[in-house]
Amino acid sequence: MYSLTGGPGSGKTTQIELLGRHGYATVSAGVLLRERAPQRILDQMLKGDLADHDFTNSLIGQALDEFKASHGNDKIVLDGYPRALIQVRWLMEAYEAEMTACLLLTASDECVIRRLVERGRSDDQPEAVKQRLKVYRRHISEVLDYYAARNVPVYEIDAERPVEEIFKSVKEILQF
Ligand code: AP5
């Protein structure tokens, strides 16, 4: 199992969709939350804050258990999860043996703000994007430190390149 993570607009979901076409089961925290979270949590998300951790962990746990039976562990990729210390702890306690690596998409604020302004999703308003970037920066180093302590490799990928070039890097890391 892999985690594909990165800041808002770094291209996680775009790469995840490509992986889905290559037989990977892709579990997207943002997509699951937008589909299934109650209004109270959708309101947190609209402001650019993280959704409730317990709710998010349980959504991901359910999806993982569904996919493990059909895809095996080596063909599951998590999109945008875990993204806080409490989540990575929960995941590693439940699934440590299955976690292979983290792929980290990196892009400058200028690049991602440009992309999100063009996209215009309901949480792509300037204040919410600023908040998502702030929240990402606040939490990501703790997640990466946790992986380091557990010897989970983290592969940084330059996500300012064209989609196809990024996907080439993803394929090299996943070895297919
Ligand atoms: P989520 O849906 O994961 O949003 P995000 O992290 O803010 O990321 P985005 O969807 O904005 O961007 P992306 O990196 O997926 O890029 P994409 O491929 O879409 O989460 C939304 C909210 O849900 C969070 O704010 C939070 O509230 C909640 N949430 C999610 N996960 C959570 C968790 N684990 N715990 C708690 N709460 C959680 O691309 C963006 C745009 O750029 C698109 O228009 C795309 O076409 C374009 N693009 C992509 N790649 C390229 C490229 N290489 N070149 C040019 N354009 C590109």
C-alpha cells in the first residue's frame, strides 16, 4: 500500500486517476469526504480546515478493508491521507505491515494557487486555499518524521512538471 500526498493543487487526484486506469485501487480522502461527510464536516472543509480525524480515519478504514480483498496490499494507493500525525499513527497501528512507501508531490505556492484559481471548486476561494496551504504546512513535517521513524521510504516528486512526466516518476517508483 502506498500513500500519495502533497499540498492542495499539487496534482494528487490527477495522478490517482491515472493509477486507477492501471489497475490500482485508489482511495481518495477528499473524494470520500465530499461524498459522505455530514454538513458539520463539509463546513469545516469549505473553510479549508481538516475534517474531523476520527470520521476520516473510519472512512479510510472501511474503504481499505473493501479494497484489500479485491486488490491485495501492493495495488492500493491512498490519495491525501494520512495528512496529520494522529492519522498516520492510526494508519500505521492498523496497517503498518502493509505500508510500502509515501510519494510526496511538491510544488510552489504560486504554481498551486494558479491551478486552483483556474479550477474553481467550491473550496478554491482565495481564503480557503490560503488556509489549506497553512494547514498542509502545519502538519506535513510531523507525518514525514513519523514515516522516517518507522523506516517508511518517502519519495519526493517535482509536481510542477507536466502531468505525463510526473506520472512517469510515479510509475518508476511503483515499478510498473
Ligand atoms: P482534497 O480533495 O484532497 O483537496 P486538496 O488536498 O486541497 O487538494 P486538491 O484537490 O485541491 O488538489 P490535488 O492535489 O488533488 O490536485 P488535483 O489533481 O485535483 O481535500 C479537500 C478537503 O478535504 C481538505 O481541505 C480537507 O478539508 C478535507 N480532507 C481531505 N483529506 C483529508 C484528510 N486526510 N484528513 C482530514 N481532512 C481531509 O489538481 C488540481 C488542479 O490542477 C486541477 O485543475 C488539475 O487539472 C490541475 N493539475 C494537476 N496536475 C497538473 C499539472 N501537472 N500541471 C498543470 N495542471 C495540473
